[in-house]
Amino acid sequence: MGGGYQQSGLEVAVWLTGRRLFTGLTGGVVEDWAVEIAGGRIVGVCPCAEASSPADIVDFGDVTLLPGLIDVHQHLAFDASADPVGQLDLDDDATLLLRMRLAAQRALAAGITTIRDLGDRGYVSLALRDWFRAGQENGPRILASGPPITITGGHCWFLGGEADGVDGVRRAVRERIARGVDVIKVMASGGNMTPTRGPHESQYGTAELAAALELAHAHGKKLAVHAHGAQAVADALQVGVDSIEHCTFFTADGVRADPEVLARLARSGTAISMTGANLPGVGSVYPAMRQRLEAILANHATLRASGARVVCSSDAGVGPNKPHDVLPYGVSTFLPRIGMSNAEALIATTATAADVCGIADITGTLEPGKDADILVVAGNPLDDLAALHQVVAVFARGCRVRAPGAERRLPMTTH
């Protein structure tokens, strides 16, 4: 398992097609094109009439094929309940691993073929990552940070990543590199789920963030920085971190963004991971987020309009409004709300997200040589992004992980 498209336990080359194909390389779709997959990779993309392979074709009909979605900020260790911290405290590591496995599979069924897990307990996400990577079971690609680095008693201290001062941060980064993480996560400010440190309060300054960035880059890793507070956002921008998570500009009593900081963010090219995916009709369990949502959205709209490098992520797991399959709602609801076109929203959550994660060479677009991470949805998401909620099939690294639908399997010679 874990290789190409599976048929009766055998890996075979196959062409996938439907009425429309959105490669993610441009903002449009092409009609009556086919994607050939074999060995877990895309080996050909061309008009059906030009496909000369003797392989069979799976014709999905009136659908759109597009790259699998990429959620650049999840927490598989949190259970999306009203008390995710309480549940985590009850679970031993074996139970936690099983629960995280189910959460990852739920995300995959919705078309999320890559998850960047930005905070677990005890590096359990690495075990799950390696389980899926080895092909023991079909699952999404996981990029794992392990426990996020935070000050003693700071935001998410209970995950086990406490470190103080520049030397402490350096030791923490080295430990994560030795463990084999894919990305380094640092809590530059407090957060909503840890009462000991408010989201507007800074936990680290530029010295600690610069030390973390230097070591992460020395080992080929990106640095993702949690920053709700306005000062924490400014510090992360000054240091030049790879991505700023949340970027909400919290103050003690509201939201306030310095226009100059907004302008510098837009010019910088720093990725802004807006954790804006929410289940419709379900409010946040954190009052501060509910009360300040409109102000946060206004700043995010300003950043997008200014040309900032924006992606939508979910922060899945932290509450009932954020189940692990919620990202498609970020694409269909949040990104248009801050001014993105349908095509821009799709590209932000596929090609751009892959680049933010440092994996643009292997996924994010449908082109030869990349992993066959493919989402098939009914209708045309360029006309209506709600099509993303009508999943017909999902392929992760060439292996079908969604139950067969109503596609027709035809010999290639029929095209």
C-alpha cells in the first residue's frame, strides 16, 4: 500500500479524467484533459486525445480534478471538542496516537492530502507521519513540528516544549532537529487556550526568534511562529521568519494593527497563515476570538489587497468550530470574504501552501514528476467554491483513499 492507484491489490498505471482539470499552475481550467498516475506519481498530463498510453482511463464525468488541499496549520492531538486540553490530559500516548490517526483520515477524506501539524505532545505526530510514510496505511502527508517551543508556563506549556531565553530556545531547536521534525514551531505570543499568558502578550523577542530561525535554516527547516499579539507579529516580521501563524494583532482590549507593519508585511514575502477555516454556524469557544473576528477579518483583507503572501489554514482541533476536515470551508467562505477570487482561493490552498511548507517540488500542482495528490469534486469550483464540499474521490500519492463513486472505467482507446 501507499504506492499508485490500487486495483485488486496490484499497482497499475491509470489515466484519470473528468470534464475539467485545474492544475494549479494557472487560474483556469482545461476541459477533457487526463492525468496519468503510476508508482504514486503523476507521469503525464495532456488532452485526452493525445494520451497514447495503453493504460485504462477512469472517467469521473462532470467533475473537476484539482490538486489535493494543503492545511498548513493543524493540531491532530486536539480533539475539536469544547475542552481539547482536558481530553488530551486524559489520553495516554497510545490512545492519543489512535485518535490522531482517525483525525488525519477524516481530513484526508475531505481532500486534505497534506497536513502540517504545528503542535503535539511527546512527538506522537512523528510516529503517525512515519506510519503513513512507510505505506502501512493510507493517510495524508504529515509535516510535524513536535511540541511547540514556549516559555515556562507559557502558551501550550502542557505539550512539553518549555524553553527560556536564547540558550533555552537553541537547545529546544536542536532537540527537535535530532528527533527528525519537519518544521520548527515557536510561540512568540500567548494564546487563547492557555490562561497563564494572554494572546496579546509576547513570550519571546527578536533575540530568541532570530536564534531559532538561524538554527532551523542551518538544518534546512522552516520556522513557523505563532503570533497573536501586535508586538509579536512585528518581531516575527523583523526577524524574517518563514511564516506567521494567526497574525491577528491582538492588544489587551481589542485588535490594532500598525499600518506601517501591514505595509511591511505585504512587501516582505513572509507567509501569513490565516487560521480562518471555521465550520459554518459554529462559533469559537474562545470569547476573545468571537468578539474580535470582524476586526481580524478587516486586517486580513487589507493584507490580501496589499499583495501579502496569504494562505488559509485551519488550526483544526482547538474547538468544535474547527474539526480536522474544516479546511474546505476556509477556501469556500473565508478566503472570498477577504477578497480572493475563486481561482486565487484554490491556488492559495494548493500551490502557494505547498511553497509555504517547502514541498512545492513534490505536490501542490498537477504536473509530471509530482506526487499524485488529487482531489475530484462534482461541478466546477471556479464557478462555485461550494463544489469543494462535493467530494467524489481523493488520491494521496497515487492511492485512492475515498470509496469508489459513479465513475466509468473505460479503455483508453475510447478517447
